[in-house]
Amino acid sequence: MTAYTDLIYKTTGIRIPQQKTTLMSNRIRRRLRATGIADFDAYLKHLRQISRDDSEWDAFLQEITTHETYLFRDEVQWKWFQEEFLAGVTLEARQGKRPRTLRVWSAAASTGDEAFTIASCIATRITDLSEWKINILGTDIGISTIEEAREATFGERAMRLVPDNMQRRFFTKLDEQRWQAKDILRDMVEFRQHNLLDALSEQPFDVVFLKNVLIYFDKESKRPVIRNVLNLLRPNGYLVSGPAEGVSDYLSDMQRPETWLYQPPTNQPTKK
């Protein structure tokens, strides 16, 4: 499996630990059955020969990196986002201290659960939404994952932590098992395929959510990801990390209001 783990690392920055190689081999077997390729060596050769844009590369990465996600994961962070960040932003807008614009990046969006949680919070807290220009960008390395996110459809398990009032206002129940986000949320969100190791061509963001992804990266591959993210964070913006992301060593010059929350030093430019 070493050749596979090296290829995954080189392509995505994700380091597969030794104890997970059995799980990885089982998932690769699914691709052998799906493609009809005879064995591990032949499949590895196939991956090395095809373009990174090939659908099989996407299918392979989805098998290896897929993990559970759901809306309103890490409740304390969403409480901060609504009651502190959005409350402060709307107050500043009413006082004329900032334009009615807001840009948020869900940097490991998976199937869109985080991006639509962001949108739900914004739609709840900003009462004059039509007067604002809101852009929520969700990115993920998986093309098929992004396509699923664009459908904005979620199962009961993914919806289990969504407050009842938000379920009624912002989601339509399609059947006993599925919900779909309404246009009020979908109009705020766009999704795009993106590898975190690559720089993203975008205007700066007020908030970047970088959660539950860098736990799969080692020290060397975390460094360019953090650099790419900070280069797109406004000087007074916030970086929200996962509770076990392991990024504090790379952000020692940042203010840290919470263990999972980072902000550039006051009156200092974002480190390039």
C-alpha cells in the first residue's frame, strides 16, 4: 500500500496512517470491482497514467477520503457565528461602519452541510437580507461531492441538529428521508472543486471555515494549505478550525479568542 499512500499524499497532501491501510485496501477493492481492473498494481498504474481530471481519479479519492458530515456540527462554533460574529457585523452595517457585504468560505465543504449551515445562520440573523450581498463559497477536492452539494439535499441524519425553526423556514421535506434547502439559502451558496494545496483565485473572505480536513494532513502538507487560506482572509477576518485540526503551531502570531478561532493581530496585515 505504500505506493498508494505516496500517490495520495503527493496529489492531495493527505497522509494515510499505517493503521488505516487495511481500510484503504478494502476501499480500493471496490474500485477494482467497479472498473474491472484485475489487481492493485494494474489499478495503481492506471491512476498514474490518467489525468487528475479523469472521473476515476475523483471516484478513487471519494473512496479514500469520504467521512461523515452533518449540519450544525460543533454547536459552540455556530453559537459564536450567530451571536457574536453576525450580531457584530449587522450592528456595524446599521451604524454605517461597513458595507452590507459578507463573504464566507467553507474550505472543505464535502456535500454542502457546512455551507448550508452558514447560510441558515445568516438568513436567521440578517433580517434585511435583500439589502446585502452575500457570497458563501464551498470547495472540496471531490468533483462528485461538489455535484452532490449543489443538489442541496440532505438525509434525516444530516439534519438531526438543525433547529426546528430553521427546518421549517429554510428546508423543504421531500419525503420521509430527505430534505432540500430552499432558494433563500441556495441563492447565497456556490460550490467549486478545489485542491487545498493550490492557491484559490478569489477576493478575501470575512470568515474561513477550515474544519475536519487538516487532521488528515501532516506537518509539511499543512503549511501550504494554511498559507493559501491566510492569503484569502481579510485583515480583520476569522479562521474557524476544527477542534482537533492541529494548526496552532502555524498560527502563533494570530489572536486566538477561542481554542478553535483565529484572527490576524489588530492593525497587522495577514501574513503571506
